[in-house]
Amino acid sequence: MPGKPAPSDKPDPVEAPSAAEGGEAPPAAPPENNPEGSAPAAECDAAAAAADVPAADAESAQVEEPPEAPAPPSPAVPTSAPLEVCVEDVNDSSLTIKWKTPNTIGESGLDGYTVEYCKDGTTDWVVANQELTLANCYCIKDLTAGDMLLVRVVAVNAGGRSEPGTLAQAVPVRDVVARPKIKVPRNLRNRFVKQVGEQINLVIPFLGKPKPAVSWLKDGQPLSPKRVNIRNTDKDSILFIRGSQREDSGVYEMTVKVDSFEDKAAITLQIVELPGPPASVKLVDCWGFNAALEWTPPKDNGNAEITGYIVQKADRKTGDWFTVLEHYHRLSATVSDLIMGNSYSFRVFSVNKVGVSELSAITKDVATIQKTGIVYKPPEYPEHDFSEAPKFTTPLNDRAATVGYTTKLLCSVRGCPKPKIEWLKNKMVIGDDPKFRQISNQGICSLEIRKPCSFDGGVYTCRAKNEQGEATVSCKLEVKQVILAEADKEKGK
């Protein structure tokens, strides 16, 4: 066995101070200056031992790769600018600013915000908060009344200061008596609907002191003076449209502003009219006593929601239209209870909140209800002979008349064919004597004697004659003279 190495007479090396004590680590000594038994000597012995290992064992040995060094951390990046910097409150000695958090914060996070201000027209920015604030609101105090101030907000993190978020315009430091406030009427808080051609007169009250500045926009654009008139007073704003049209529909935004304070209100105006007819309607199928229809919504809904459809049918024989479905919401329907052997056309109307469309969509094809295996043969009946000889159903009655007073004789007769009527007086045909008026209507025969005299009395006969025979009926007429009393005669004299 090898002997132990002899002890060295060299003095022990002085220990270097550790890093914890504030000293620097000593540089590594070169290999030739290392004493016996040091790490380089041990490495030489290990190398010599490895040389004695057979070649096969050396190939099977795996060489371990040193671990990769960690990637250096990426440098910190400032945040994006704070958003929507605006005034929350102002008086004659302070100004309160609020803002929104930046869109991009970064991995290093957000340390806080710095609020700075300067007088309008200068570039001397003054830091309002000595320490960063994490809130999205800050009150700048001890200001001078009447100054016009510009304010900006800067976000700070490990990457430094962000781009500033700045107020859109300078703010006067003064006390606002009454902030602007729009008082939208209840009927305008939801959608305001009018028909085409109607007049629109909207009065929107507001508050604010001093008098607010009023402005209007339609769908984000300035109003057209050709279509809309605006009149502003100290207490309200009036929007007037003489004859509304479909293009006047939209969102009208009203803004009232006092210094840096403002209030906004949006009014949705909808101008509607009757809808157009369905774009098309067709007959899909026809079976039994039924017909299936389909149609498409109208191209023009009148700027209002379609609330339903009206379906009508018409028999081709008569051409009269009848409603079969009303307040119908689907785009297809089956019409039933059609009559066998008839042909039908169909039409559909559109309906919205204004009313029913003026025009309709009509099917091009005709639905014919076929007769299915039923052949009707009417029975044969012998013709009935209605021929009948004249027969008086009401005879003439004897009567008395007064001289000078018109009287009438009546009777009734039947027969087929219609009998010819003749009147006779004492067996002589009266004929066309103007004193007598002969009337025959629906079998009722009458003879009117106008202002008869005593010579008009006698036997009157009504004779009815046709191809089947003849019938007569008679009566006696007595015409009486009025006899005046002796006293009446003397008065007459």
C-alpha cells in the first residue's frame, strides 16, 4: 500500500471572506499551483483509471450533457394609456377626475397612476399626487377659481410611464350652479311610433344653470335641416318634422352641456306604413277537399313587424272572395271544406300594426276539386199537365152604391194558361169605357165605377176565358139617390 503523503511545511491559505460578509469571491487558482491532493490531481487519477477500462465498456458508457442555462427574463413594458379621462366634479377650488383602466397592463402589473395638470396655454405640468394612486378617480385640491386647466393621467409600472390620457379640452375652475339633466317624457322612453305623413312634435325638457348648450345627432350624424327643425329654449328643446317619412326613422341623441358636464338621452323614432303583399304565393298540392298553400314574407314590411296574414278563397264560378284564415302567423296553410267539382283561386294579404296591405299575392294555379267516382243520375219524372179551365175562387157580391161616390167590384179567378178577363154590364161588354177601370193582377179582378149615377145600376158579370174553357160570375149593383130632408132643402134655397 502506498504510504501517506508527508505533511507540508507551507502555511495554510487564508480563507476568503464569503459573499454574505460583503467580500468578493477569490479567483480560481491555476492547476499548476494547486497542492497535492487538490481537485485537479483527483481528476487526473480518474482519467488514468478510465484509460484502463476496456473499449467496449467505454462505448456503452453514456455521457451526460450539462443542463441548459435558463433564458434571461424579458424586459418590462409600460402599459397603454388610461382611457376616457373625464371630469366627475368641479367647484371653485377643486377638480375631480376619473378614468378607465388601460387596455394593456403587461406581465409586470400596474403600480398606480400619476395625475398632472397645467394651465391652458402653458406647458408647465404639475404633479397633483406625490404618491401613486391605485384608484380610477382623483380630486385635485387647492386650485384657483377662474383658471382653465388641462389634466392628464399617466399609468406607471416596472416598465416606466405610459402614454398620457388627457382631457379633451380645458376645464374652468368654477362652481356649477346646476348640472345639466335631460328629463325624457315617459312616452318617449321606449320606441316612438308614427305613421308616414304624420306630423312629429317632440318636446324634451331639461335642467341646467347656466343655460346648457344643446346639440342633436341622428344615428351619430348631424341632423338634416331640410327634414328636421330644432328650436331650443332655456327649459326645453323641440324636435319638429312636418310630414314624416320612412327615412326619418332612427335614433336621435340629444346632448346638453354646461362647461365639462353633460347629459345625453336617446330617442328611437320609428315611422311605419302599410306593408306590401307577400312576395309570392303558390298552390303546393290539392287532394280530396283540401288545398295546400305556401307563401313568402313581403319584401317591404312597412318598417314594422309583420303580425299575421289573411288567406282568402274564391270560387271561379262566382269570383267572390271569402276569408278562410285570419290573424295567421305561419307561411303555409291548408284550406279545407272545398266543394266537389268547383275550382278555386287563393290570395294572401300581409298585416302589420298599421293595417292590412293594399295589394295581395294571388296563386297562378287553380285548385280543382275532382269528383271521385260518384255519378248522379237524376230520376225521370213524367211531365205534369198544369192546364186548368178558369174557375172563380171568390165570387162577386151584390152591393149598393150612392150616386156620385166611386165604388169597386172584386172577385178572384184561377186557371192555366192565364185566362183573359172581360167585364159585362147587363150582358154587354163594357170595353174601353172611361167611366170604368178594369184591373187584373195575380188572379185578382176588379172593376172600378167612377162616380156612378142611377143609370149605372144593373147586373155586372166577370167572364174568364182560356183554351181549357170559360167561367163567369155575376152580381147586382144598386145605385141609390140621396134624399134631403125638407129643412135641408129650405136651407139650400
